[in-house]
Amino acid sequence: MSAVTDFLDDFLADPEFGPSVGHVERLPPRDAVWADLPADLPDGIRRALAARGVERLYSHQAQSLALARAGRDFVVVTPTASGKTLCYNLPVAETLVQDPDARALYLFPTKALSQDQQAELNALVTSGNLPIKAATYDGDTPQSVRASARDTGRIVITNPDMLHSGVLPNHAKWISFFAGLRYVVVDEMHAYRGVFGSHVANVLRRLLRVAAFYGSSPRLIFCSATIGNPAELAGLLAGRPVEAVTENGAPSSEKAVLFYNPPLLDPVQGIRKSSALQSRSIAARLLERGVRTILFARSRVRVELIASYLNEHFRNLYTENSGVRVEPYRSGLLPTERREIERGLREGTVHGVVSTNALELGIDIGGLDAAVIAGWPGGLASFWQQAGRAGRRRDLSVAVYVATGSPLDQYLINHPERVFGKGAENARIDPYNPYIYLDHLKCAAFELPFRDGEKFGDDPSEGLSMLEDEGIVRHTGGRWFWASQGYPAEKLSLRSATSDNIVIVDATEGRNAVIGEMDRPSAKELIFDDAVYIHRGRQYIVLKLDLENRICTVEERDVNYYTDAVVKTDLKVLCEDQRFGPDSAPAVLGDILVRSQAEKFKKLRFHSHENVGYGEIYLPPEEMQTRALAILFPEGSRAADVLDSASNDMRKAALLSGLLQLMKSLAPVQLLCDAADLGGAWRLRDDHYGVPALYLWDRYPGGTGLAEALGPMLGSLARAASERASTCDCEDGCPSCLGVYDGNPDFARGRKKTALSALKILADAWRA
Amino acid sequence: MPNDLRSRLKRIRESSATAGQARPMNPGGKARCEDGAPARSEWLERHGWARLGDQVWERRVECPGIHAGATMDAGYLSARGRGSLVAPEDIVFFDLETTGLSGGTGTIAFLSAFGSFGRHGYSVRQIFLEDYPGEPLFLEASGDELSRFKAVASYNGASFDLPLYKARRTMNGLPPVAPALSLDLLHAARRLWRGVLPDCSLSSVERGVLGVRRTDDLPGSEVPDAWFRFLATGPHPELALAMDHNQADVAGLASLYGLLSAGLAAGRLRKADPRGLASLIARVDLGRAARVLERSLRTGDAGAVPELMRLYWKLGRRDERLALIPLLPDDARGLYLKSIHAERVLGDAQSATRFAESAAKLAGSSEKACDAVLARRADRRLRRLEQLLAPDA
Ligand SMILES: [Zn+2]
């Protein structure tokens, strides 16, 4: 009996926890599907494989090799730990052994992953004594090593950021590399969605353009965790059709997945026990039994709080468990802090970690037996990656999904078939986001002049003449030349909306140490003057947010509250591009201008969330153009009639705000995006359309395809919303469905019933 | 979605125009005066330029006041050139003006200058690129100049101008030029005048060492915009200044070369740091380098001792080297050597112990890796000496 089996038996029988487990899915162990090594594999590679214990291939590895040999672009979809690296290492090594001039480029989303891969490649190369030098080339590569990486690296391992800002703008230093480039490997493809993915698609276009200049046309190999549209996403990234390998031949160990819905405390108001607290208790149970556990929390604040609680918990238990050490691991930690924690996990001095999805990107921390997932991580791919963190050995492992009270979680916890069925979500990018496209058009023009009629994804002439207007390219002699002193890649970050991140500096007792950074729009809503900022379990007060110099000074201080900005939003419709649905319930896709301003903030007590005061925020508004979907209630339509049945404007407002809240929180299930990627607003009488309206918009300037994708999905969104509201136990809306109405409760009375009939009308109208 | 990229871009363009957010014009963009070509030609001719081909111009300027300097061993200025003698007539003095200083493949050169000594003294030939499409011809004409000479002298050309020129040829599909011997005078200037002059820019060296003050010079940082403005709106006085700046750079380069060739041969150079001077001379003639340091030592420069000891070592002048040991500064290494000297030459074990002890202490408190090795050696020496001196030994 393993510790995990013991835990499962006791947990399900425990009167405190057992009744809240709504679903147990047993994923049986799966046998491998094998294929023989091709007879014509070069001897060196055969030796290298044999030395590493590989005598035959999994079916997906063999299929990959066959596709690569046929010169096809392809994407391999695999769960964690299924031998995916061989899917690209094998064809690449074969080509490099056969052609001494051939080169390959490997792209990983993070430096940590590049390091893992470098180690793996070295092992393969050494065991076969292969003439292949793999070199890492990223921001940490010392200047002295860079030239040899460029000139002699047969496989260059880097990340999209370095490719974008270091390699492509200096391609004349990489002539033999580009001239020999045969493969570009893009691993962890599912990480390239949304803004980041839209950037990376453009970086890949630039890469292929430069390669073509030196006479090469490399093939692309993608690897991805499970998503609904691997071939589509790979095709959008590559800018050309890509084939998918989806049958996975790797074996897997047995796993139990538990769906846990924290018990209701107040059915009327729909309040449940906190998912963070419940996850924490479950993790504590696991750790007590010596089960090495990772807990995923949704926010960095929670990560901090949970980790410090668990450590406190074990310190106060005067047993052998008092040595249990749990570390927070999240984005915003400095690289050295992260490395230290990763080492602790490997060496066994750290027994548990609490993480945001920073670990999602596959950093190999090994040897974990249980994963506790506090709140839906935003997508099936993320869910399975988090659940897959546990169970790298042959034994039984366990993953516990603990639902929050959000409508999304409450919907999913009651629909395990959405998680265990076939329907993984689609990952979306928009390589033609005009802002992103223009930025990369600049970089591409810097790298090589454009010829008249040359394509850059789409036809770039409109964009190029905009740049000509700005005076940074010059159109003459049938070409567009870069005509500015600037170095455009330097000013463009692939990771966030704006490259001007705010650096957070701890000034406590003259420490003056950088403890983190944040993008500008978020900073305006989170680290304004007097805000409370939490980092590694410590509380800080913001002394000064200096937007101009991009510095936020904070000081450590003990307070018993956190802060929450109240943001006011103005909208202006700029154009109407496309209509969805019938005239009785139309939705309009178009560009809007969103102007948002944080004007004041609330101070809320920890745990009770009781409001203990207000403060003013003096910051300039944030403005952006983006893509939005407006859902309209035209006069005389049945939906408008339902709305009008609310006797006054205040009641209508309570209803509209509830509908918006519910739809906005369920939309991420369909869109595979983060809840924070969508903005929303409701209007009682919209300035532009003159009727009541709900707006949902993409929170990245110019959009990343979310609003477009939502249009055709409105029907299923309305159905899911209506089902969520009808199965919720509350009376007039709660955080798990319509949200809490923060005005006079009289106006919210009976709104759930009205909302249900409105949603039914919409669902019928939008039925595809 | 691709279909409406154009309209989305148009909308952004219009709304940023109406919101008055249009960014300040960079001067490099649209050719706004299509009829400006005659005006440009006339202006260029007035400034001494003659058409070399489509969109490429040249001019030659005589610089009577510059003396040729002496033939010297290229080894002073280039490790690869050791042993090959270059006469002033073998050298082309070279400088590029570019569209940016940050490098990368979007930076191009639009103006080049080649100075050389001929029968009638020093003269400078410049080649000017009138617009982008003329770049291949501009590069070829420049390449002809570069390949005519045995050596190319430049100021920071080894890391900026020459690689950029090479990259531009690649980008334009031209074969590489045969590599001449590269003499980068900046490297020498840094050794000679770092710490003596406020910085080692060519104009600082001209002012501080050659006593030449440029009038009406355009700062290097404004040169790119001068060309972009010319492209956009036609000729203007700053471009003329940029052209003169380019010419003045290679004139200054030749003067500096003259000064160096004489000074390195004589072992004396105005305002130069003697140790830097000796390090350059030592590349060719160790004995002469030693004389420079001996002279410096006589004027009380104790800092010259370690370098001089190294030279004596290489020259096999052991006794002279030993004689210098008492003059070494009291740093860890100096003390260590003094300990050896005291023991082996003077036979004074007590002083040797004292020196070894101080050396061990000083090296032990340092964080430098080489000092750690020294600390261990000093420790061993100290223990051995103490044993030697122990009463029962
Ligand atoms: Zn509810």
C-alpha cells in the first residue's frame, strides 16, 4: 500500500472531506504502443539510443520521424513525460549527422527549459559520440561564449525573446547558421497563445524571412500539451499548414483525479468554504503522510499566504512532521530565488511547493506524488499539466481539483465530462493584431528591406506606408528601407502589453532592493500610492508609484488589510465590423476605445473582507483601442421585453450587471483564456446603439482574437450561463452565478428569475 | 481576419491623427520634394562632389599640412602585423559615417573617407551615398579603396566600421574584400592616454595631444539625422558639416599616425603614460621598452617596477631584475618577492619571514582568485621559514 492509496481511502471516508468529493475519476495505467527503429537509422544515432536504453520507439516518435523525413511541418501533441523530446531530437540529429553544414534552432518559452534541454541533448550526443554541438544562446550566455555558439553551434537553443532582440537584428553575424538552417523546433507550443503567441507568430515570420534571404527554408516541428486545435495554432504560428500527430504511444501510470466542491456555508447567499483554505487543509493532510505535494493557487497573494500558513502549521506540530518545508514558487521571484527552490525539491530538502502556474511550463521538478489545484487554472491544457505534475513514477498518484465559488468553477465541478471528455479548448492568437503586426513590421524592415509586393503574413503595404508617414522607413527604388537611428527590437517586449514595466523597489531601512516588476496598466490598479503589496509572505505599503521613471517604492509594514482599486470605465464604439445572431438578439463585433481610471480604493480586512476605509488614487487614465463584442437588447425584442419587466432602472441595472458578471466569468471556458484577459461593462442605454447593451472586450490593445472567437460561441455561452444560474442554490445571485449586487438589495430581489428567462431567450436566438 | 488588417491599420492611423497623437516626425521618411533631385545635384557639385554613378558621389580634398610620419613595424598596432614594415604610403586611413551607432543589420553606411599619402602629400577621397538604392555601388567603390593598400588604419574600426562594412557587403550579395592589415589607433590611444585625457575620443586626442581644435564640428551623434534630413527634405548645412567631420576624422587619424610612428621609434611620446608606451613598444622591441620604464623609474615612478621586472625576465637580465626587488611596492606580490629575495640573495631569514607573513596576510584578505593562490604559496613559505628559524632546528 502506498502513502497515496492510504490517503485516498482515509480521505474519502473522512466525514469532514468525503461528502464534498463530487467525482472520482480513475485513469487506468496505459500500455505503450511500440514501433521498431527504422532500419536505415545512422549507426551513431542507433548507438546513442541504445546507450540510453532506447531499443524501439513509441508510435508517436516513429510517426514524427517519418513526417520529418518526408519534409513536412508537424506538431506533436503529448501529455507530460511521454518522450516528446525524441520526436524532434531524432530527426534533427539524423539530419545533422548526415549533413555537416546542417543546423537547427530550438525555441523554449523560458530559460530554465532551455537549460533542461541542453542537458538532455548533451547526454544524447555524448552517448552516441555524435558530431553535434548544442549551444545555449540567451541573455545569460557570456559574451565570450557567444561567438562560438554562433559559429560552431549545430543546435542553438534559445527563447523567442532572444531570437527577436538578439539574433534576428544581427543576422549578418549568423550567416552560416541561417544558410544551413534545416529545422526550427518550437517546444511547449501551448504557451504561445494570446499576446505572447501573437508576437511569436510574427517572430517566426521574421525568422523564415531571414532564412530565405540566406537561401534556406527550414521545416518547423512543434510540440504541445493537449489543446483542442493543435494543427490550427501551429498553422497560425507558422503562417502555413502544419500536420498534427495526436496519437500518443507512451505508457502512463495510474492516477486518481478528485473533484472537490467545498461545502456550502450559507445556501441563500451561495457562500462556500474558501477553496484556498480547503486546498491548504488537503495539502496539509497529504504532506503529513509524507506525500510530496504541489499546490497550485490562482494568485500570487494566495501562494504567499498558503505557503506561510503551511510552514507555520508544521512548525507547531511537535512531531516528526515539524521538519516539513514548503516553499512559495511564483512569477515575480528573482531567478536565484527560483533556482534555490528547484534545487530544494530535487534534493528533498523541500517537501511541498505552492505555486502559481509558473511551473506550468514543464520545469522538471520530479518526484511529486500529489497535486492540489485550487481553482480552475484557466484551461484544460493547464489543468492537465498541473495534474500531470504528480505521478512521474510508476505508482498511483493523485490530483485534487478544489472548486472556488466562481461561476466558472461551479459550472465545471458539476460537469466532469467537460474535463475528462474529448473537448479540449482551442488556443487563440491573432498574428494580425495591428499593433503587434506593426511592431514586427518595423523589426522586419530593420532586418531586411521589403521589396514591393513582398508578403509579411498579409500584405504589408498599408503598414509600411504608416511607417513611412512616421518617417522611419523610406520607400524608394521599389523597396522599403529602414530609415531611423533606432533599433526597434530593443523597445519591444514579447511578454507584456507594454515594454515599460514598473520595477518594484523595497526601500525599508534603506534596503533599496528590487523585489519584482509589473506591467504599467496593472500597476495603476494594484500598486498605486498607499496600496498594500504582498511579496513572499511579507506585506509592503506603496510609498510612491513613479510612472515616469517606472519605479514603485515600497516599504515593509504590518497591516491587517489589503487594498482593492475601484476602476471607472468609459467606452466609445469606433466601428461595427460584423454582426452575429438574429436582429431580435444581435451581437456586434468591432473596435472600441476603452478609457479606464482607478479613482479610489477600498481597504478590506484580511479573511473577513470587511471594508475598513477608502483612499484616493491620483493617476492618469489608461486608454486603449481593442476588439469588443456588444450584446444588444433592441427595442421591442423579446429580450428587451424581459428586461423591461424589471419595473425601474435600478432593477434593470441589477439584472444587467448580473448577466454581465455571469457571462464574463464563463466565457474563459470556451475561449481558453485567463479571466483577466477579458474586460466587461454593461450599459442601461448605450451611447452608441441607443439600447441596453453588454460589452465584452479583449484586454490587450488591438485584441488577440478573443472577441472574434466569442461571436459564434454566444449560444453555448448563454446555455452554460442559464444552467449555472438555475443550478445555483442562492436566491438573487451570489458570487457563484450573477455576482453580489452591491447596491440596495431590494433592487436585486427576484432578478435571478428574470435573468433566467433572458438567458433562455438569448440561448434560443443564438442557437447555431 | 487578415482581410481586414488594412482597415484596422487605417483606423488606428486615422484615430491617432485626429487625437493629435501623431508622433514627432523622424526626418528619414518620405521623399517630400520629388523635384529636389536637380537641387541636390547642384548642391553636391557646389560642395566639391562629382557623380561617380547612380546615386553615388565622390570628392577629393588635399590636406597640405599633414606630414607622412615614418615607416614602422606594424606589430606596434596589430598582433597579426608583427615583423611587417609599413610605410605611410602603404596605409589607407579609413572612416565611415553610418545611420546609427547601435549596430544591427538595419544600420548602413552612407559616407566613407579614405586618406592616403601620395606624391603630392596627404589627400582624402570621400564617397557619398545619395539614397539607399545606390548602396551596392557605394560599397564597391569603397572596397576598391580598401583593397588598394597593405594596411587600413582606423579609429575603433576593428570593432565597428570594418565589421559593419563587411556585413553590408554580405547583405548586398557582394563578395568579401581581401582582409588588409588592420591598425586600430584607438587601441593604442587607450594605452597611451587613458587617465591622462578626459576620454579617448579622436577629437579629445587631437585637442589634448596634437593641439588641434576642430571648429564647426558636428557631434557624431547628430550625423545620422543629418543624412535622414537630406533624404527627406534635401540639402542643408548640417550635412555639409557631417561631410567635413568625416574628412577631418581621417585627417586627424593621419596626424595621429605620424605622431605615433615617430614616438614609438623614439620611445618618447607627448603626455603618454610611460607604462602604456612601454607596453606598445614591448610588442616589437623589449630592450627599448625597458629603457622607457628605466627612464620613468628614474623620475620616481615606482609603479613601473613590476612591468620592468617582467621585461628583464623576458630579456634574461636576471641580476638587474633582482636588484629591483627592494623597490617593489608593498602589495601582496611585492612582499612575497621581497621575502624570496631576502632569503636567497641577502641570506636574511628574519626579514624573509616578516615579508612572507605580511604577504600571506594581505593576499588572504583579498577576494581575487590569483591572490588565493599567492596566499597559499606565502603560507607554505612562511611555515618553512618558521621551521627553519625554530630554536630546536
Ligand atoms: Zn448563485
